[in-house]
Amino acid sequence: MPLLAAKAEPVSLRHDAPLRGIGLVLLAAMFFSSSDVISKYLAASLPALQITWIRYATFAGLMLAVVAHGGHVHLRTRRPVLHILRGCGLVCSSIVFVTGLHYLPVADATATGFVTPLFVTALSIPLLGERVGWRRWAATLVGLAGVLIVVRPGGQGFQLASLLPMVSALSWAFGLIFTRMMSGTENPISTMTYSALVGLAVVSLFAPFYWQPMTAEELVLCLLVGLISTTGHWFMILAFRHADASVLAPFTYSQLFWASLFGFFLFSALPDVWTIVGSVVIACSGLYTAHRERIRAREIMAARTGAR
């Protein structure tokens, strides 16, 4: 029996509309890249915990405003533990990633973070009870090879901070697993509100020890990060309601384009050849994994239809 599986499955909230889901993912990728670029600018002068606290305070404030205007009817949940675990996974991912942005170019951090689908593949075995065949494991190993190309351990430009986006990706993968568990039954308002409140509670335990004075410009930019990232999360959750993860996965890689574009205009930084090569390898691995998941979903559907 899969860990944390529900005893009974409530009525699904899914509405299949793949094109709409793809459009929402593309928008989410652009918003996430914008948030990352601003966070990198702030990370040069502010601690990651302080940036993350303001981000989550903004996130929580926006969601509580929605709840106050009638969204409270959607806050009932049968999976409070999953909400808490999802919130912890996402906030840990945010803290570690912003810390990495202090040392790494945005495009490099984004490319390394693409290892998330590979972690999702591995975690789907104990958490979702899925069976992963040799093809998907091979794709996972290829993706890890791509990460090594980007990070280049032992190379002249290697630094331990290059591993931070990988840790962030692992935390994010946990968040995606829990999102997948809830996507068909939980309302986006409840999912985002609980994530915001859990994340704010976690960061509030540590942020006071790292807090330092900030300028009005830094405060405004921190608030902007919260607004932009909240919008990106909203688009991503809605996307999962309109299409399967295997359909959406290829389009998440558009985030590297935005990261490179914003990084060039704001920091005059472009990804080097090895970062591009590694990104292509990771993307190919992720695309193949998505292809195998699509085939597997069809096989399961065919088996269920035949059983009837």
C-alpha cells in the first residue's frame, strides 16, 4: 500500500484541457524565473531566510485575503498531513535555492534544478507505490549525468554551492509528490493557503536570528517576489487540474530560456557551453521520462477498461 495514500478517493476536480494546462505551465515558468532573478539581486545583500520570510508573508497575506472574500468555503480538507508536508517541502526548497542564487548564475541554478523530475521518479516508488521500469531508471541516470555536466565536480569552476539547487530540487520533488496526491481532490485555494501558512510558520522559527535592516527598495522587491511567486504557484496548481504531469513536463523547461534571458539583461551573464549541453541532456532525460509515464498511464487505463 502506498505511503500516505487516502483510504477513499473523493470526487475528482480534474477537467482535462491539455492546451490550457500547457499555457498555464508556460506562464508559471516565466513567473518563477522572474522571481528567481529578483531573489538573486536581493541575495547579494540580504540573508536567504529574510527574503523567504517576506516572500511567504506576502504569500500568506494574499491567500488570507482570498479566504476572507469567500474562499473559506474551500478550506475544508481531508488531507491536512499532506498539506503540512507539502508546505515544508516547498519552503525548504525556496530557502536552499535562494541561498544558491547568492553564489551561482540564475541559468546554472535553474538548469541544475531540472533534476526534480528524476527525484520524483525515485520518490514515486515509496510514496506513490509506483513501479519504475529499467527504461525510466536509465533516463534517470542520464539526467544525473547531465547534472554532472552542469555542475562539473572537480572542475576549475566547481564550488559546493553548485549542490544547493540539487538539494532544493529534492525538496521541491517532495512537494510535487504531495501535490500529485492532492491535485484531483483538493481545491487550489486550500492547497495554496495551507502551503503559505505552513511555510510562513517554518521560516518564522529561524528568520529572526538572521534579520538585518533593509532599504525601502529591498522591501518592495521582496514583496514583489512574494507576489510573482504566488502567481506562478497558482498557475502551476491550475495546470495540474487541466493536464497530466507527463503532458506538462516538457514545457517546464522553458524556464531555462527565461532564466538565461533575464540573467543576461540584468547581470550580463549567459550560460556557458557546458551548462547548455548539460541542460539539453537533463531535458532529454525528463522528456523521455514523461513519455514513459504517458505510456504507463495508457496501459493502466486499458487494464482498468478491460477489467470492467
